[in-house]
Amino acid sequence: MKAYRAALLRFTDDGSAVYDEDGLLLIGPGPDGRQRVRAAGSWSALSGNFPGVAVEHLPGRLLAPGFIDLHVHFPQTDVIGSPAEGLLPWLENYTFPHEARFADPAYAQGVAQIFLDELLRHGVTTPLTFATSHPASVDALMTQAQARGMRLVAGKVLQDRHSPDGVRDETEQSLVDTEALIRRWHGTDRLGYAITPRFAPSCTEAQLRGAGELASKYPDVWIQSHVAENRDEVRWARELFPEARSYLAIYDGFGLMRERAIYAHCIHFDDDDRALMRVTGAAAAVSPTSNLFLGSGFFDYEGARRVGFRYGLASDVGGGTSFSPFHTMLAAYCVGREGQTKPGVSLSPQHLWWQHTAGAAQALGLDGTIGNLQPGAEADFLVLDPKATPLLARKVANARNLDELLFSLIVLGDDRVVERVYVDGQAASPT
Ligand code: GUN
Ligand code: ZN
């Protein structure tokens, strides 16, 4: 067992923070041998309870849960910053041609390495990520994540139409490949599989039907896709599936909405769509840097709160512009202001941070396992240096309360703040 003494950030189930200015985090093996939080709380209350345990004192540092990225594309690591008129030309001109390169397993393996190292450097310990349509791209990523002891969920993209040669897959084979990958990877060490129809316009009815059948055969496998991101995309989906009530309802019609289904964007929704999210237990991956970069629109936080469905934050790299959760939280704050109907109603720094940690874990159905530092949780955590830059040091010195401290980090923070990253209780070092 090992104990860390520093400021400690955790969350309650309702999304507010629990903060110990002088805290203790005790890490040790759980019954399965995996490293877990054994105790967490104030130093004064807990320090007498563990005689003989080595304590590392980290003055001025903040212990916090590892961030969760609820939607990202590992093969788009090098697509970041590719400007286009909007989503559909961006896919056609940059993304599909780039993803075609992942037919080469060696190329996929190299990018998987860089992708995971970048995530960890920025303090992200669990991503839910798309691979490409090539099954070997999943193998490459899973192998690299396994070597790092990471909890990661990923899936082979399904796209059997409206996709160019090089990324388009074949209906029946794509479903056979998906099932083989589920059997190979889902539940292996800390890895999970996500059935991954790219978006309704890129999938035939037969492919979506097959994906839905797999989703009901493997109920604890995740589902991930895109929905209602861009107005042209919404129009196209409606033309292709005229019988569906809405774009989101297409997925419901194929059995692709349930707990552990994560839909990226969810911007152009009405309240019936929001209610469908709530009753099915699906969750939204809110991707504000992507939505701003591609000019897609603004997630309606007020609508999500009113109807009450789950959501969390995501980078959506390469539509998104940064792997940094700090940049994503700042963009989410700005987006939340854009949609606000009542003056003074803005997303609080505690709630922004929750959306990228405990809230994202809830969206994945992994609350209690990751995204928080309560006893029993897996030991994925960060040591943050709130004074990592001269400007942050000045700002943080003047912070009068937790909200001011967290907001300083959200606005001025980036990878420089992330001093150490612990994965399964071990300090991660880039390969
Ligand atoms: N819709 C379908 N594919 C994609 C993708 O790769 N990125 C984004 N942002 N939207 C999509
Ligand atoms: Zn995406």
C-alpha cells in the first residue's frame, strides 16, 4: 500500500466536488489484484489509521481523478486542425483519405502509440474511441493500451456505404469482424469493446440491423456513434431514412439505444429526442472544441438539464482541436454561456470538471470504477501542479475558494499542469 498527501479532489453523485485542502489518498491492491483506492479523505481524519504505510507528501499539489474522454478518434490524431466548410466536406477531403492509411497495421500501431501517449500526457486515463473500419486498427490500439495497463473502450468503424474505397467495409464481413473483436477484446484486462456504426448515413439498413443484433446479444458491450452534429448531415440522414421520426430515432429503430450507448454531439435535437435519450439510458458525448471548429452548432445544456439525460465531455479529436481536458472544459463553458436563457446561469467549474470525470464515468456505466477517487475505485489518478506556469501561480495564489481554483486551471491550464499520471496505481511514463 502507498499513501499520498496533497490537496484532494473528488465528486459526489450529484456532480458537486468534495475537496480536502490537506488530503490523503491510500492506494493498494483490491481482491482482484488491481490497484484501487483504499481510503480517501482529510489527512487529519485518516492519517492515524494506517501505521507503517509509506506516505509521499506532495505539498502544493492537487490529486484528482484521471480524466475520461467520452468520444475521440485515435486515427484522427494527425487530422487535427484541418479546416473545412463543414462536417461533410471535412470527412470527404481529410478524414476518409487519412483513415484509409490504417489498412497498414504497422502504421496503425505507430499512431496508436502516439495517441495513447498524448492522452496520458494530458491526464486522460480512459478514452472511448473510434478506430477505423480496418479490424487490425482495433488490434493495434488494444495491444498498446493493454501494454500500458489502461482502461480503454474502442471499436471497429462500421461504414458500408457512402464511403470511398479504402475505408468502406462489406456488410456481412463487417459484422463477423465486429463479433470476433468483441470476443477477443471485450473484458480482456481493462479493455472494452464498442459497436461503432460511424453514423446512420454511412451504414445500410442491413448493417445497422446487424449492429443492433450484436448490441442485444452482448448487453455489456458499448455502442458509439454520431448524431445531429451538423444541419446538412441531419438533412441527409432524414432523406435516407424517411420513415424515422428523427435522426436519433433511426438508431432507436435498430435497437442501438440503451445504457452504454454514447452518441457524439446531440446538437440539433428536439425535446422528443432528449426524452428518447433519457428513457433509453443513452448518453451524449459533448464535444465543444469540435463543434466550434467545424461550425456545427452549440450543445443545448439547458435542454439536457430540463429533460434530464446523461452527458459528459469529449475532445472529438480530429474534429476537436485539442487532447487537453482543460481546453475542452473551457470550450464547454463558452458553449454553455451561448445557449443560456437566463442571465447568470453558467456552467460551474465543479460541474465542468465532473463532466470530464465522474459524470463521464456515469455516462459509460462505470461509476464507482473510474472517474472518481472514492474507496473501491480503480487507481487512475493525477498529480496536478496548479502553479505550473507563472501566470497560473499568480492566479492560483489569489484564489479564494475551490471554484476560483478550478476555474483558474480550466482557463489557464493545459498539459503543463499534469505533473504525473497514475494508471492502475503505477506512474505512467511515455514509451
Ligand atoms: N460523423 C461521421 N464521422 C465523423 C467523424 O469522424 N467525426 C465527426 N466529428 N463527425 C462524424
Ligand atoms: Zn467523432
